Amino acid sequence: MPPLVAKVKEEVRKMLVVAVFFALGFCIIIIHNRLLTHGSGIEIAGFARAMIGGLIVAKVLLTVNLLPFVHAFPNKPLIQNITWKTSLYVVASIIFLYMEPFVKSLVKGVGVFASHSRAWDELMLPRTWATVIWLAVLMSVFVTMQELSRVLGNEQLKRIFLGGRRSKPVTEIRSRDAA
């Protein structure tokens, strides 16, 4: 397989994994919101929007990952990497949440100041911040698993979570965990 095709295939695989994780997370959020608002007449976003949201978040994460300062703490304790990357991803998501209505208003010909005002008003809605909180939780889980996979390797992580044959004796694994 040519190197370019292999690279594109790997990037698509990464994006799909991220998109599926966040689409499932957003579907859970939609179910949560529907249960909370059942019988109130409030309209909740559909599952198609959750799927599209998963793709958007995947693109945002992969774009942020291209920045040189994202991987600033590779040899530090995992908590530093997890906190740093989660913070960057959440900030990037908040910027996206602001830019979406801003650009929509600009395209409609509203003007820069009015577009900013509309985008800011939408960003300050309680439902937007509830979404940001959920997104931060999903991001922290995702980044934690990503960092564990980076440190332990995919095969070891699969063995830890899904079981299977051990490549090392149990005593050797336990002594390493005790350190």
C-alpha cells in the first residue's frame, strides 16, 4: 500500500473512532435531556444532530491535535497531559460554539457587531453551558483513554479492559503496578 494511502486510511480510522465515541456520548445526552423534559413540550435535538455533532467534534479534535503545543508534556505524569489536552479541546469547542452562530449571522448579512452580539447571547445560554459541561466530561474520558493507550499500547489496553491472554506473568504485572 502506498504511504499516502496508508496515511489517509489511518487518519480516517482515527476520525471515525473519535466521531463514534462522541456521537454515542451525544446520543446519551439527548436521551438524558428527553427524559428530563418529557411531557413539558420542549423540543429536543434529534439523534441525527448527535451524529453530525460527533463528526464535528472529531474534526475539531484532529485539527487541534495538529497544533505543535498540544503534546507539551509527553514525559510527565499522565494527569498533566490529560488536564492540558482536555482543557485545550474544551476551549476549542467553546470557540466553535461561538463561531457557528457568528458565521451564520455574517452570512445572512447582519453585520459584524450584530453577529458578535447574537453569537455571544447564544454562548451565554444555560443550555449551551450544560452542553459544555457534558462535553468536558466526554473529553476527559476520551483523553484519559487516549493517553492510557499511548502509554500502555493498544494491545495491553485491550487486555486490561476486555481480557485475554497475558503476555507477562501476573506477579510481574502486579509488581509493576505497585510502583
